[in-house]
Amino acid sequence: MAAAPLGAQEVVTRRDGLFQPSIAAEGSYLETRSRLTDNGREGILRLSPGLRWSSRGGLIQGDADYLGDLIFRRGIAASEGTDFQNALNAHVLAEAVRGRVGIETRATITQQAVSAFGEQTVAGGPPAGDRNRSEVATLNVMPYFRGSLAGAADYELRAGLSRTKARSPEGSQDVPDSRGSDFQFTLGSSRGSRLGWTLLAQQRRVESDLADGRTDAAENARARLTGNFIVAPQLQLSAGGGGETIDEGADAARRTAKTANLGLQWIPSLRTQLAAEIEKRHFGKGGRVNFTHRGPQTVFTYAFVRDTTFGVDGTSLSRGATLFELGFAQAASQFPDPVERERAVLLDLLSRGLDPNQVVTVPVLGPAFSLQRRQDLSFAWLGRRMSLNLQAFSSATSQFVAPAGEESVTEEPVRQQGWTSTLSYRLTPFTAVTLGGQRRMTKASSAGAANDLKSADLGLNSQLGQRTTARVAARYTVFNSPTDPYRTTSVSVSISQRY
């Protein structure tokens, strides 16, 4: 497991957030077997500068978590060399007029698999290969304006631009860059009325640069009117309809389709929330479900979505919650202040030897305009000395190819599913042992053969000083595939320093 970029003691806390730089070093011994080529032993040295920033108050709010990996590999001729990989997850909201005028910015840098049927690797472990990986950087900047029309209705206008660039290692498949534009206008009745309404108009367009120099574009514009009825303080129902236009790119003609939607929001208590919506769309039935329940020591989340997505633009319709997000939700009652809660959750997770950014899957680059169906389930139990985290997902992504009557036609979907789990036991206030396992499977289709990635790891995490943490870990990984199989055994030692 990569050295954690966050520390357990030295966090520079400000009135409205925290600022924490760090540096980590990890040395790994990796033995690879069962590959068709390039088997052997190698040493890997990884130097990882990191920075976490967050602000929970003032005119500038948000989070930014960056980690860089400078990787030196020696031992196997085909993979020897130096590489630098980046990881960034940032969401910043800057307001010029509080609650009225501002700019929302999202930026990500992720290591993504180019193909679900190619070689897969375990996130956070020593890299087993780079033949199916691309570093994808995205930036989305969206100014917004909010206001009221004589107190009778509230409006919000958003218009933004996004850009995606991909960097693939030499010898791997190139991934096209893309540009996107977004527009959204919302007009609705003022809050407080039992019977209300909402008018939504939005448009999204994404252009991708193809290998032959051409540009492929996909566009989806829609408008709908929804009525909202508050049945009880804890329950709200909604229903509506509208229309949309679809341009699926390539040689497909622009067309229109009618839409209809039903939804509910149920909040029986501060600990339990449910939001669900079902829609009739150009591709058939779509919808979303989000459920969260937290107890004194547990938190459970479930998410479902079936909707269109724009592939390499970096956005995800749904994803599993990170360990930090689960812990942040679970600790809401114990730490009402978000700044104090964030610091307490980070310190607790790291004292247990857990990675706050752990997720169940590595993203896979999809087609430019596609249909995605995904489910995510997360459960965390945080006891005084022992903790357990479970995450699972299933997804099906298929590209639109041509319209047929009132519904779009898609290619055969790429289906994936998997899970990850981590058990941590704190031996002392400064030392913890962790046991983890994960599995990620891709189903066979006409596009490629099935594959199956399995991994188990055991680690010991200890705080050596006020600013220094060390970790020793062992991992065994098996990747079953008819084209790119391998087995790896690794042992790593890491040390991190906070400032």
C-alpha cells in the first residue's frame, strides 16, 4: 500500500480549515510470475510529496488533496526506468457575493485503465505494469448566479467549460483529449410552500479529438417542469415531464424524445436520508437512488444510477464513498463543527493504519457518449480498537450507436463488479495491524475476454514520533486473464514525514 499522504499528529489547523504538507518514501520488492513475458524480480522506490488543504468557512471553501509519486524501477528490463504519477481531487467554491455570485471549480488527476479487458492493477500497491494505464487530468470551471424574482421564485444560472487531457506511457494506447461546455438554468417556487414547482433547462456538449485528426462531438439538451408536494415535514414527492434533444455524434442525426419523472425525498431523522427518482428518457428507463444511514459506530450508504455519461470528461455518475467520507458522515453527531470533525476523522483513520482515500475500484475510460448503470454499497464500523470497512460495486457501460424509434440503441455493455474490505486492529494508541482483500471482475463480451483480479495484504502501521509514521506491508495479487495473466508477491516498507 502506498504511504499515506496525511499525518496523524502535525495538522496545521486554521480557524476555517486545515493545511498539511507531507513527504513519504516507500521501498518495495516485487516478484512477478505467470506473465507471458517480462517475469522476474524488481525493486521499486517511490517518493511521494503530498498536500491536503480544506476550508469550511469564509468566501473560499472546499478541499484539495494532492499526491505525487516519483517512481524508480530496476530489475526487469521491459519496465526499468523512472516515472512520475499525479493524483489530485479538488473542489473549490469561491464566492464574490455570499450565496449569490461565485465560481465553482473541480479538478482531478487520476490513473485510469484504458480498457476493462486489458491488464488490471491494484490501487495503492506497487505497480505491476503500465501497458493499460493513462493519467487523466480534468478541469471544470463553472460560474453561477443566484437570485429571487420579487420573492415569488428563485433562480440559478450556471455556465461552465471543462477540459480533459490524457497522458499515456510510451507503448500504451493513446486516449483522446476532450473539451466540454455546460449550461444550466433552474427556476422554482420559493421555499416554504407545501406545493411548489421547478423548471430545469440544461445543455451539455463534449468534443473529442480523434486519432485521425477529426473531432467527434456529442450533445444532450433537455428541459423539464416538475411539481413538488410536501406530504409531511420528512417526506416530499415530485412528478413532472419535458423533452430532450440528443446528438450522439458520428453519423447519427439529431433527434428529440419526451421525458417523464417521478421522485421522492424522505428524511425520517438526522441519521437517515433517502432520495430516489425514476425517469423515462431517450434510452428507456433511467433514475437515481441515494440512501444513507449512520449509527453511533456505523455508517451505511447505497447509490444507484442509470443515466448518460460523457466518457473521458472525468465526471462519474456514481462512485463508492472513500473511508474519509464514511467516517466524516458517521462522526456528525460527535463533532458537529465540520473543521473539528475533519481533523478528528483524519487522525483516527491514520492511527488505525487506514488510507482515507481508499475506494473500491480503479476508473476505466469509457466511450465518448454512453449509457451507464452502476450500484455502489459501502459499510463502515469504527470501534474503539477494531474497525471494519466493506465496499462493493457493479457497473455496466455501453456506447450509443444509433436511434431506433423512440429509444436509443447501445452496443453490448461492458460489465464489471467487485469488492474491497479492510479490517484494522489497534494494538496500542500508536500501532495498528491491518488485513485487507479485494476482487475486481470483468465479464466476457464480444469486445474481449473476461478477467479477474484478486489481492490480499497484511500491514503494520506505527507512529515513530510526533511527525513520523512507518508502515511495513506484504501483498499477494493474482490476475487471471487469457491475454495478460500475472501473479505478484510484494513486500514494502514506507516512512512518512509531516510538516
